[in-house]
Amino acid sequence: MPETDQFLEQIAKLLRSSSKKSYEIAETNFRVGQVISEACGNHGEDVISRIAAILNQKGIPVSVNFLFDACRVFRSIRSEATLKEIRKRLHGNLRWGFLVHNCTRAPEGDTEEAALYWEGKLSQIENALEEADRLYEMIDSLPGSIKEQVLGLLRVTGQNPDSTSAGEREILDGNYKIGHMADMQFDDTFTVAGRVVIDPETGMNERLIDIHNCTSFAADKMIEAGCRACLIAGDATETHNPSPNVQKYLLASLTKLARHMPVFIEPGNHGLSKNPKDSTALEFLKGRENIFVVEEPTVFYQEGFSVNKIPSEAWPQKDCAKIFVLPFPSKAIINGEASGKSIEELNKTVSEKLRLYLHAFRSEIDPRVPNILMAHITVVGAKGAENQDMLKYDPKLYPDDLSGFDYVALGHIHEYQDIEKSIFYSGSIDRMDFNEEGQPKGFLIATFEGREVSTEFTETPARTFETLTPDYFANPEWQSLIEAGAIYRVKGEVTKEEYEALKPALKEFPLPLLNKLTVRREVRIRDEQMTEELKEDEALQRYLVNQGINEDLINQCLSAHNLITSNGKDEVTKEDDTYLFKAA
């Protein structure tokens, strides 16, 4: 192996220049692979590991995984002319991640087989680009105001190649780490204490901005920690048809993550339509670089930035993991077995099907790498799963069903918790309502040493929910205790008089306030002597006495009562006997 300063400086110079501008990365990293391949031949992992170690000792950070990727790309393409042709066919939008992904199992360059491989890949992409060109031609023919609206929507739901540059390349080094979050439930109809509040700076729903801030915070921390992958275990959106605003903010965090690591995301129950043939909430994310939308049980082989459904010939390398994804089951999983079954019976059927998938997953566990399961599901025994409606209407699994995996990243239940060893709900990223008052909100980072895992839970800047009691307003300084960013409700039982006294304070409350006060009804205690054994006139007399009626008026009421119940009966009977009554 060449260990000369000239050789090392050549690689160091290439590495430094590859991070200057995004469009240079593919060509420069290709040349890194060329230098190593031509100098070292087809030597294996040990030689490339030594090169990485020497470079790191000299203060040039680089990982073995990256050097393998660089060599693999070079050996697949060989010629810079071929590389330039690929860039040309991609309209200049050539990214390093694209090359690494497509070279994982590509034939070596300078062969007819390799030429056919790349021709097929590029033809598919060219067809998509031509469709995009036709779309923009059609948009150009629209009236100006409509054109601007359509282009604005495309900027939200599409990916502008110029705005998603890979930036400075992350050097993968150290222990394998993943980020785990779930249940962001992006939505632009959420309220603050029952009222839609618009953020004055953005013009957007304030609660949508809250969720965006928490998700963006989590993304930044995962990148800072050097995570190799991000797992989003369902319910990224509140509905199966997210609005353009929701798509914009969710996409902002996911593309930021995808520049540094593969992102695996599944829809969750909120992301599924009642019609199993409909698209899920994540349709707009499909095809985006380094974002993997998983809508059916799938096994992935992650090798650095490369993600495939089959392992490469070099598997397993360092920075490898096997990722198993079990999405929330859509109605399609029942496959015509719903007829005549109750909800409980259907959920039992679905749960058994999920166990079959898990059994198949366990048969594929690789003892040489971390094996990670992601699922959006109810696990019996979890805090929150004791809700009987959840157990009744959801398929459910037991902790034993999830055994064998090195880490289980769960979503669906909003409270962060460790079910059993290595089985975690990350909880929701922000508080959704007062049912989650006081719960910590955040995400997990799992660190693997081999297959051993340790976790760290990090809280996000989630909004505080706080319940006030009627006594709170007895403090003359109560207004000074209000936190500007909190969401409040007042809850408790008061008399009608107490409620009237509280009205001014409730009206003066400086923030939206959810009023959950219950006005207590005044219950009269029945006279113990008022029994069925009393005659009607005796009962009436007791009632009037208890009401404080004077004696003369009581006597008049009793006389009227006796007249109605005795002589009055005859008068009513005579009226009923008339011809008019009978005709009716």
C-alpha cells in the first residue's frame, strides 16, 4: 500500500475540494476512488481501513465506508467521460448519493453489461425529466395569476435541484447511531385552547409552526449527533391528505435530514385513507433522494448512504444495519376476510397477520449487524394502551412478538416509554392536547456498539399545556404568573354565584383560555315525611309550608286543589262526552 505523503496529500486535497460546492462532489469523490483503486488495486477492507486510519491520524477525517463507496463508484463507471455523460443526461443534476445508490450492484465499467445497466437507469430518469418539461410547458400557457399559484404549489410538493445541494459531506465515523421519532401529526387546523391562532411572522397556523419547530429541532440534533439513519415511525401528518402548508414544513425537515442520512418513514393510521386504494399522506415524498417511504412490510440493507432491498457483495461492512419496517396495517391486509366479523375479531385476524410478518422478519436477522425494527402499532402493556377504545379498535401485539431485534422503534402511542429492553415508543414530538399535559416530548437517539444499544431521550421545545383551578384566580397577582407560550384551560366545579364572580377574570385572561368549568346545580333535599303514604292534599300542604307560603294562600290553594280533584272530574267528563270530542 502506498503510504507516501504525496499519495495522502493527493487524497486530502480531493477531500477538501469535494466539500466546496455541491456540483463538484460527484466528480471529486469519483477521483478519490480512482486514486485509491489505481494505487491499491483490488485489495480488500484491511488495506482501505489502513488508508482511513492514516488519514485520520494526520487530521484528515474520513471513514472506511466512504472510501469503499468511492472505490465502488469508480470501479463501476471507470471513465470520467462516462461520468460526464451521466451528468449531461441528468441535466446537470448529478449527486453523489445517486451514484453510490446505483453503483451498489452495478457491473464494473468498460463492459457491454455496464453500458446497458446505465442506459436503462438513465432512460428511466430522462423519461421522468421529459414529463416534467411537458408539465412546465403546460404551466407556461396558464394565465399569470394562476401560473404563480401552480408554481407555488410545485415548490412545496416538488424538489428544486438547485435548493437541495448536498452541502459539506458528512464524514461517517464512530459508533452506528439512529434517530427515532414519531407522531409529529403536522396539521394546519389545530387550535390553541379551542381557537385557531395565526402566527404573525409567517401567516401560518401557530400550532403548525410549533410542530415544525419541534421537528426541525430534532433533525438538527440528529445531524449534530452523527446519526446514520432517521426512523419516523408513523403519523407524520394528522390526515391522509395533508395541505400544501403541511407538506412544505414536513419536507423542510426531511430534506435537511436526507442530506446527511437515509430517512425511513411510514404512514401510520392517520396517514391512511378509509379507501385502501387511495394514496397515503406520504405520496408527495416518494422519489425524493434519500427518503424511503415504506407502505408495506419491507427489509432494507443500509450500507452508509446506500440503501437497498438486497445486500451488496461487500455486505456487511462497517456502518451497516438491517432495517425492518412494519407499517400500520391498511384495510387491504384483511384481503376479503371482513365479512360477518366483529371489530374485535377483525383486529385479532390482523394481529395474527402482523405476527406472521414478524416471524418472517426474525428469520432474516443478521447476527453481524444491528437489526432494527420500526413499527406503528399498539403494544399491550404500554402506558396509553390501557385505553379500552385503543385496545378495542386497534390491532395489538405483545412485547414477546417484538423479541429478537436489537432495537424496536415504535410509534402510535404518544407517551415516551421503554416497554422492555430495546423496545421504545419515542412519543409524540409535541403535545397534542391536555391529555398529554406534563408528559415529556421529544425523540430518541440509539447508539450501537456492535449489536449492543444504548439510548438517549432528548426533549423538544414543545408547548406547555397547563390546567388552572378556580382557586388560581383568588391570587391578586394571577396575571403576572401567566406564561406567554403556554396553552391554558380552567377546569373545576363551581356554584352559579362563584361562576358569576369569575366571569370578569375569565374575560380578562390575556391568552386563549379553554373554559371547562362545571356549574354545580343546587339540589333540594326532599322532606323526609314526603312519602307515598301521604294524601295529595297533605303533600301539597307540606310543600307550600316548606316554600314559606303564608297560611291564607295555602288555604286558598288547598281549596282549589279539592275543587279540581273532586267537582272538576265531573266537568271534564261532561266535556269529553260532547259530539266534538267524539268526532276528534
